[in-house]
Amino acid sequence: MRFLIQRVNHARVKVNENVTGEIQKGFLVFIGVSEDDTVEIADKLIKKLLNLRIFEDAEGKTNLALKDVSGSLLLVSQFTLYADCKKGNRPSFVHAGAPELANRLYQYIIEQCRMKGFSVETGVFGADMKISLENDGPFTIFLDSKEL
């Protein structure tokens, strides 16, 4: 499983010109699921995500987590995080999880983050989404379950 996390001042996702999710300060998280991913792997990444201390404290040091700044989450599924570009110039997505598995784990992640008390907005699984954001920093973190 892979999370691409962007610390944002604001972010929005639209599907067919309709806003499906919008946040102010928080994390825009692109979520990629592979064929080997499980609920246990999702739990590990959720814990890391929600406890990342990448917001600045009063001294300008990155010591604050999402909850410390009353931040929100915008969670967006993105199978292209598993693009394999080793051969040729056209990416292969053979390592991305099947849509049924990916959607099940994406919905699980949304539910778990909400159950932990976070404000969560979302994209639409499998849809053509238009995303706009203001990256704060810029500050972008890539989490790969195979490296944690």
C-alpha cells in the first residue's frame, strides 16, 4: 500500500464539475492499493499517517500532528501510484490491486480515520477526478508499506 501525503492549506476534488470533497488545513492523501495489501497493512499506514508530525509548532519546528492543528483529511484513491515504468514509456499497472480489493481497503481507511475522530472528505473511487490544492511548504511525504 502506498500513501502520497501532501500537507495543504486547502484542497478540493471534483467529479463532473461537482465538488465531492473539500478541506482547509490538513492532508491530501492519494492512496494506492496493491494486490498483496490487507487490513493489517492499512492499519499500519493509517497509524503512521495520523501521527505524522509535519505541522510547525510556535518555534517553526515540525512537531505537530494533524490532530494538534485540527486538520482534516481528503482521501483520494489512485491506482497510478503502482505505475511500473521499467519497460518502455507506457506505464504498466499490473501491481495495482483489483478494483474490488482496492475499493474495499479505500473504504476501510476512510471509515477508520473517521472512527478515530478525524474530519474526512473523499474523492470517488474509480472516477475521473479533478483535484486542486495549495501545497503548504511544499511538504510531500511518500509512505510505502514495504518500507515501514
